[in-house]
Amino acid sequence: MRYSRQNKILDIINSNEVDTQEKLAEHLKKSGFEVTQATISRDIKELKLVKTLSSTGMYKYTVGANINQPISDRFVKIFKDTIQTVTYSGNIVVVKTLSGCGAAAGEAIDSLNFPNVLGTIAGNNTIMIVVNNATNTPALVSRFNEILR
């Protein structure tokens, strides 16, 4: 639930100018997430959101550019906590996630910069990964399985 909510927060701040925790809570409630101010505050801290000046002259939440701890640790945790199965055929890898976690896990895969990955497409609970060559797919799937252990 936390990863789904945090993924929704990232979607909200990328498509809206949200300048307060109250507005963020309103957007989340409209999307079906019942949250408290304390939850919003924790999510903002975990996502390392900062307020920046928008093109309209107002401040809004954005993802911080300066992150002190290794971002890969957070993405590895998201990867481990949300992915259920990994299968492949040719140069296509299909990853099944917990419901609502496809985008978060897809972002984790993209951010971890796995070699030979051309791109990912994420849905609610499924990610399709295109590998540059079918001969590289088994190694990628093995790496995913190593992380999941």
C-alpha cells in the first residue's frame, strides 16, 4: 500500500502544482487513498520531495535532485518488496508485481540502470522490459532473481 501511495504521490506532483500537504492529501483522497497528515509527512521525507519555484512563480513539491543516501538502496527495496514473478521469452521480460505497484517497480528497474535494457512499460501490476538482444535476457532475469532472493 505504501509503495502504491508513494507512486501516486509522484504521479500527482508530476502532473499538478501541489504546494501544501493538505492539497496533496486532497489529491490522494480523490484517488482512493485515505491518509493522515503524518503519513503525508513521512512519504514526503521518504521520497525526498522538496519545494521548488514553478514556472508560474508558485512553489510546488518536486523530487529533490540532491540525495544524500544511495538511491539504489531504496529502489532495491522497492524491487524486492513489490515483484512477485519474472518470466521471459526472447528479448521480452514480463514482471508481475503486487497490485498497484507496477509503476513503482518499473521506476526501480529504470533507476537501477540494468545493462542491456532498452526500456520498460509499466501497468498496474505488470512490467514489460525490452532487452537489446535475446542472448542477454537470461543474464538479466538471473540478476533479477538474485536480487529477489
